[in-house]
Amino acid sequence: MKCALIGQGLNLIEAALYLHLEGAQVTVFSPHSEIDLVGPRARQLGLESTLKLHARWSDLTTSHGRKLAGLTKDLNQIPSLGEFEENYLKPLHAYLMQENLFRKAEVARVQKRFLTSFDGLTGADRMKDLFRVVTIEDGEESDLFSDPEFVEKVDLSVRTELKRSHELFHDFDLVIESLDAFGVQTGLGVEGSLALNEKFHQEKLTNNLSDFTGKTLAIIGSEETAAMTLLSLKEWLNRPGHQVSLITAEQNAFVNQNFLFSHALKEFLNELLAKWQKSCETFSQNLREWRELSDEDKKRMVKPSEPFPPLVLYEGFTVTAVDRLSDQDKFFLTFETPEFRNHGKEILKTLAVDQIISVQDRVLPKAIMPAGEPGYYQLSRTYGPNLELLLQEIFNDICQFFQKA
């Protein structure tokens, strides 16, 4: 049986290797030359070596993956993102490449070759027709152009035509799609769209925190990328007077999230809370002592300043506008929450900060085929033993249509 795997992420690699070991003819389609678990944002923020994942090796890996990777780590330990990539992801990816299971190509669409609603086929009978995977191929990367004889003999106009992007089709018995997909969106508004007036200030906005020298920062976004950005600011937030405001459409930020590094995030948030509570206790003590002073002493002693939290969460809000006054070196954000998010009450807030960073780069997964199509399977974001169980279920279902090799 021929199986196409489409998408990106660790679970796609695990599925490809699992089916390959079970005897399927596997082809993995991905637009990138490597399947990157760490991701560009984590690399940009330099978190590979320090970011701890949310679970132990035993909870993040599969039995067949550990065997192929030659993993010798203590399975009860919690690895960093970099350790996980180096000791597990890279060996699995190398094996996938060695077995020629990988094809670099962008999938344009997936369809049945001939089957239509007029054919009246249902259930397993729909497997009589193959899946057609249509890819967009970059002609520039064709092996033909590395052949000197081809370059010498073929006319320039023909070579130019062959270098253009073109579509190819590939037919398969089965299709498995990974919905663990991320893209890039940089706008501050709804789902990464531009907020009002944002386009006039884009040159002064940044996604690179390495050059940031201010004391107040607004992060716009949610989920894993917002969490990664927060974790990258751990040292920065320990400096006096520094504050981060997270504006997110999530009504309960980071609650019930199964991030690969949720353990590290939880520890960091607890550290920030403890720091804030200690500051409040110190302020209360100093204020009591100041109030007990005589009027003359109060004139000589500065009244204690109320501390501000290092992290402020604005949950359930969407940024609607961004402005920058010519006489002030700050951004002014307007953000709102609608009635349907806030029990029938609309709220509008404004905030002045030194810099804004958008981490709204999550692209909602969009399935390429209708769920329930026989022979088409979806991989949700799951890892380790849970992924292994899911792959076993998929393989058992496949065996209804095909005999094991």
C-alpha cells in the first residue's frame, strides 16, 4: 500500500517511520528541506538549549522512535528543547532521509482521481479510487540542471521553461495529514490582520528583542509562541522597572495547554507571582513604617512607591488600533473585548508601551480532505505513548482495506 504523509511536525515523522516499519510505501511531503520541531521563533529567541519541555522522555517519545534514534537517556528525565532535537528528532529525520521517504514539495491539493457524488460509492467502496496528491514543484531544484550534458545539449529557452514552477500529481492508496502546522502572521489585529493605523508604524515595530532597550513591552498573541517569548524575557524581567503586558484573545491564557514546554512556563509564572507577592509585602511593610513617622519625618522621607507587577495579562482582548505620538517615544495600543466574550459587557482599554511584538503566528489547521473519508486520517498534536496508540488505531483501520506486508 502506498501512503502519503502531508504537513510538518514530530508526529508526522513518527507516523512515517511507524508505517514504513510496518511495510507501507511511504512518501512524506513537506515544503521545507527539514521538519523543524524547534521552530524559527525559538531559534530567534535562543531558547533551544535552555527551554525545558513539559514531560519526561518516556512521555514524549515512542518505543519505535527510541529504538531507531538509539536513545540512551534516562526516560524519567525532562529534556530541554535542544536535547530533544539533537538526541531524538534529528536521528529520526536522518533515518527518514536515508530511507528516501522524504519529498520536498508544497502540496496544492488532495482529491480523489475520478470519484464524484454521482458514482454513489460509500464506505470502503470509496477505496476503489486512489487519492491524487497534487504538488507544486520548483523547477530550479530539478536534478536535470546538475547534469552538464543536459545543460549543454538542451536549448536555453527549454531550460528556462523547465525552471518554472509547475504542478505534478502522485497517486496513493492512503493519505495521513498532520495538523500540527504553523505559519507566519505579523499583524496585531484579529488572527494576525493589521490593526487600525498599524501599517503606518510597522517600520518601528519589531520581532527581534535582542536590540530592545526600553522598560515596557506589549506582547500580542497567544499559545505556544507567546509562551516562548515570555520565557525568553526571563532575565530581562528581573531588571528593576521592567514590565510585560500580554494581550491575548484567549479568555484563560495558558490554561489547559499541552505545550512541549508548559512545565518551564508554569515554573516561570510561579516565579513571577512569588516576586510580585514579595514586592507587595515589602511595600506594605515600608508604607506602614512611613505612616508611623511624625509629620516632620514624613516631609524628609519619600513615601514608598507602590510596585507594579512584572507581568500583566489582558485576557479576552483584541488589539484594534496602534498609534504613536510625534512628541512621545511610545506606542499607544487600543484593545477591546466584545460582549460575547465578556458576559454581555464591552470593555475598551488603552496602554502606552516602549515596544510591541506580535507573536500571532498560529495558522489554524485546515484539513485538506473531509473528515470521515475512508483512507484519509488526521494526526492531531499528540506525542509519545498517546501518539503510539493513535498510530496503532490508524494502522488497525488501514488493515481493514489492505493486508499487512
